[in-house]
Amino acid sequence: MTRMGYSTEHEAFRHTVRTFLDKEHEPNLSRFEAQGGTDRAFWRKAGEAGLLGLAVTGEGDFAFYAIAAEELGRTVGSATTGSSLMADVATFILDGHGTDAQKEKYLPGIFTGEWTQAMPLTEPNAGSDPTAITTTAIRDGDEYVIKGEKYFISNGTGANLLYVVAKTDPSARGRGMSVIIVEDGTPGLTRHKINTVGWKCGDTGALSFDNVRVPVTNLVGKEGGAMKIMMDTFLEDRIQIAARCLGAASKALELTLEYVKERMVSGQRVIDFQNTQFMLAECKMDIAITETMVDTALMKIRDKSFTFQDGAILKLFATQMEGRVLDKCVQLFGGAGLMDENPISRMWTAARIQRVYAGTDELQKVAIAKGML
Ligand SMILES: Cc1cc2nc3c(=O)[nH]c(=O)nc-3n(C[C@H](O)[C@H](O)[C@H](O)COP(=O)(O)OP(=O)(O)OC[C@H]3O[C@@H](n4cnc5c(N)ncnc54)[C@H](O)[C@@H]3O)c2cc1C
């Protein structure tokens, strides 16, 4: 089926991303796994290939991010490294809300991979309800003093540019939350990696802020403006997640097709069972629907008509779709599908994360329902 809305420039970019990932991501997986994540060298190479800071270099055309996300999802390795390069979506925070001085300081290094980003919002006791965070950033002269804990943060130990969400007004809920930049190496900041099922080296981190002092000029946007900044970024984030789900489901179907064409059971190929063909047909249908949804979302975000409800529908459908497809693929592999060294097993556990992180299925349903009430 022909995809809608992609120019020759987009397709050339897709080729660049694929070539980069084939050369710099896939062959280095065992190294990434041994060291617990991707490294600065990988990010620098991504910068050289023109894959970073797309919020700025893509001139607002989100299709470039979606293409990068889809191609990343399509690699076997992304089931192990997780959202990795997609942490770059945080550039929207800086580009959309940062001061000129902040942009001047960080953007050049974001393009080259010197600065890599993370968005620490979630805390041990505040996930689905972000307004319940207890991390505070209290003003003391020309500085904010940050105190609190962040948990489950993607790129959490490797990123050196953190957009920390903290309460500048602890007496308020959402309206008291602000985004403040904290750089790696700031005294009082410590972090460690958390092991997850799926995304074995996805660099999911726990961060601790023990009276971390940063200048007030590190505030991004207005005091109390964090919810608006986060909501704006969520729209783009929903699309890149859906695009990664699409890539992953397509790759899983490709791997499964190869396997069932070879595997012999009771004297016939597994693909020759009608049940197998029906399962593959359902996967193909799910993928085709998601392609159309992602491509439509890109058109809507281009003409600024993509709503929060649209984002919730897209995330809910695409992440569940990836789960459905991967579950069928594992079934068709039989026992081989559950072996750790088999990419399909890693893709299956990775798919499970997508329905929880960046807002659970239930929270997407809440948002869809709110749009109707
Ligand atoms: C691998 C990974 C990477 C992550 N990366 C980041 C990151 O980079 N930055 C960041 O800030 N966070 C990140 N997160 C955190 C993620 O966004 C949260 O885990 C998620 O929002 C859910 O919050 P929680 O884990 O606290 O679950 P809880 O909020 O404790 O939810 C528990 C259950 O209650 C349900 N529930 C909650 N509210 C409602 C409701 N109103 N109605 C019905 N059911 C409800 C939930 O759906 C869920 O099933 C990451 C998480 C993971 C696993």
C-alpha cells in the first residue's frame, strides 16, 4: 500500500536513517548491552548523520521525527536499546520555550550529540497523576534549590541535559510546576540505572536531587508553565511512539514470515496451516491501519489540527496493535519465540512497555473520554 504524504526529501531521509542504524546501531548491540546503553560516540555519529535536533533542522515538519522513529522501531536492536535516539524529541521543549541564551548554549551541542536530553517528570509516587510530584525547586536569591526523586526516566543516566519538572510553588498542583534545566555534574545530582523487562539497555534511570543548585536563568518558559510545556511535547511524543510501534510490528511480521516459511511441522510448512495465514492476515491488517493513522496524524500536526484526543487514540491503538502483533508472532514461533536470544522474544517484551510508559492505556482512555464529555 502506498504511504500518504511523504516527499522525495522524506524518503531520502528514511534511507539515511536506515543506513545509519544498520551501520552504527545493529552491529554494536552487544557493546551497548554490556555497557548498559548507547554511548556518546553513538550520539555523535547520529549528529554527523544529521539525525539530531530535528525539531529545529526539520523546520517544524514532524515527519522527519516520525520517519526516524519508525525506522528505529524497525530495527531488531531497538527492542534492546529502547527509545534511545527519540530522547531527541525533548528538543521541542528548548526550541519552543527556551530563552535565546539557553538555545545558544545548548542547541549546537544537541545537533552534534554532545548534549543528550531527558525529561524527568515521573516520581516513585507520581506517574499517572503528574500534579502529585513532590520534587521542589525553591528560589534562593539567584538560584533554585532542587530537592526530590525522579524515577523510570528514559536516557536517565546517560543524558547530560535534564529538563526537570519540579514544584516552584509546592502549595499548588499543576500550576505550581516548572521546567528547570539541570546539567550532568551539578553537585547533589546522583543517578542509577533501573533494570526493566524489555529494553534491556534502554537506560531507564532513577535520579536523586539533594539540594541541587542551579541559576534561575535555567528556568524554561514561565514559572508554573510546566504542564503546558509537557502537554505540547506530548502531542509529538504520541506520534513518535506510534511510529516506533508501526516499525516494530512490521519488522516482527517480516521475521515471522521468514520463520513460518521455513519451519516444518507434521510434514508441512507452518505457513501452510490456514490458521497461520489468518493470523498473518490479521497482523497485516493491524499494520495497514496504523500506517494510515500515523500518516494522518502527520498531516494533522502539519496543519495544527492534531488534538490531545487524537494523540490519545493514536497512542492507545498503536501500542495495543504492537502488542497484538507481537503476541501472534511469538505464538507462531512456538518455543523458539520465547528464547532470549531470539529477537522476537525481545520485541514482545519491549512492546509491553509501550502500553505503560508515556501515559498508560487507561490514561489514554481517560483523555479520549474527556474529549467526548
Ligand atoms: C521504560 C520506561 C520509561 C519511562 N520514561 C519516562 C521518562 O523519560 N520520563 C518520565 O517522566 N517518565 C517516564 N516513565 C514513567 C511512565 O510515564 C509512568 O510509568 C507511567 O506514566 C505510569 O505511571 P506509574 O508507573 O506511576 O503508574 P501508576 O500511576 O501508579 O498507575 C498504576 C495503574 O493505575 C492505573 N491508573 C492510574 N490513574 C488512573 C485513572 N485515572 N483511571 C484508571 N486507571 C488509572 C494506571 O493505568 C495503571 O494501570 C517511563 C516508564 C517506563 C516503564
